[in-house]
Amino acid sequence: MKLQLALDVIELDEAIEFVESIREYVDIIEVGTPFVIDRGMDGVKALHAAFPEKEILSDEKIMDGSYYEAQLGYEAGARYVTVLGVTDTLTVEACLRAARDFGGEVVVDMICVPDMPAKIDEMEALGVDVLAVHTGADQQAAGRTAIEDLTLMKKHARKARVAVAGGISSKTIAEYVALEPDIVIVGSAILNAADPVEEARLIRAAIDSRVPA
């Protein structure tokens, strides 16, 4: 089970300094959508260069122009690029071609997908690498959590790895790792913590407690 740190609203120099402080606890560094919009691929390149042992995710949430946009991420050093599950199947297929051409992986962000089981079947038939349960910030503000969707995802996913994001913190991590996703994504709970290093350590400890010896 991997821990993915989501970096959204943060300056590049600050991001590098912050990741360095919790480097030992993180497996995947996510250049979040606001970060990508602000800095383009410079953020991906810089984090890949600063942390070559970590996997980098470029959270592009691709909806169109898929091969080219995915290519930008992979060429900048991303292991993973995200595409939205609500987009056309042809768009996902083009992302998969780019991933195979450049040695990366495709993460399908399932935010706002209306029929999760049907979409899981469709995406797994295409051969996507990761399916990501995602309860967005606006949904979280309305009181929604990701645990229900993660439960549904784990029930139906058979081939793809499963990631989960949506307001997860050291206080809620246990209920998520109990469902054994492959990737747990945490952003603001670590970034905004009074003690980010301790928050990252607690989350890492909870994840590792579910990993077989």
C-alpha cells in the first residue's frame, strides 16, 4: 500500500522543501491540478529531479487532447497521468497508448462517475492501470466522504489497482486502510497540519500496519 502526497496550492520551491521534510514517509508525489495549471510541467520536472527515487503523478484530469497531454506528463518525468472517467472511451484509449509509448501508467479519476460498477468494468476492459476513488473538495465541504465509494470500488474492481482520495487524515486513515486500497492519497491533512511530519508519520504507520510482513 503506497502513500501519495497531493500538492495542490503551493509554490514550487516550497513544495520541494516540504517534500524533503517528509521524504521518508511518501511513495508517490502528486503534482495536483492547481499546481499543474499554475506551473505546467515545470513542477513535474522539478519534483522528479529533486526526488528521483519517488514516483511522480501529474494530475492533469485529461478530458480531451489526450495523447499529447499525457505525453507531456510522461516526458516531464511522471510515472502516472490522470484522465477523467467521465470522458469518452477514445480519450482513455489514447492516454493508454501514450502510457505504453513512454513507459508510464494511466490513473482514471472516477470523480462524478454516475454508474461506478459499469465504469469500472469498462475501464478494466481497456486495461487501465489504476482506478481512483475521488471525493472532491466541493463534495467534502457538503459532508461527503470517500469511504462509501471505496467500498463499492473494492467490491467491483478485479484487475486495476485502486487509489482513494478525499479528506483522509490520521484520524480517519484506519477505516480506509481496512479496505486495503493500493494507494492512499493525502493532501491538506498533511500540508495544513500543525506538525506535518508527525501527521505523515502517523498515516504511514497506519498504512504499514496493513502490509504483510
